[in-house]
Amino acid sequence: MKKPHTQRSSVPSNGLSFGEQAAKNIENARKGVLADMANRADLTQSVKKLRDAVSASCRESHPEWVTTFATGKIPSNLELSNATIELLIVLEQELRDGKVNTETLDQLDEMLGY
């Protein structure tokens, strides 16, 4: 019979709640897209990271929405508009507050898809 795993993880805990970490992940992904936009680089990977960060962050609270969002299409040359950037920041704050609004997610899906 296998012994249960009882040792603490060697990965240090950063003390962030799920919402705070999710918001930080989206913020980092958003900054990555903006950096690629500024450098006129190919946006394919950075936009994919952004979509993945949003999906992972909302998977627990809005699983049905995430299913359609995560499988949607994002143009590889999508540049973030000011409205999209503002909406991502709103989502980051909602995650930190622990209450994600479905309307925010639906608007974001419209802005990031085609």
C-alpha cells in the first residue's frame, strides 16, 4: 500500500490568494502583449498566453464561459485596444476582490475574438 504524501512542497508559497495570483498572471500576460505590440513583434504567443491566463483565472468561477472562451479563436495579430486594456484591468481587480462579473467576461470575449 502506498504511503500518503505528507511532506510540504518544496515550492515556496508566495502568500497570494487565488484571485490575487490570477490577477497577477493576467497582468503579466497583458504587459507581455503590450511589450510585443511596442516592439512590433509577432503577437501569436503573447496573445495565446493572455487567453490562457484569462481562462485559467476564471475556470473555477465561470466554467461554462471558460469552455467557450478557451476554445475560441484569437487573431495572431490582435493588438489590444485601450478599451480592452481597461477591461483586462477591471477583470484583474474583480479577481482580486473575489467576484468576477459575467458581463466583464462576455465583453472581453467579444474584444479578444473574431
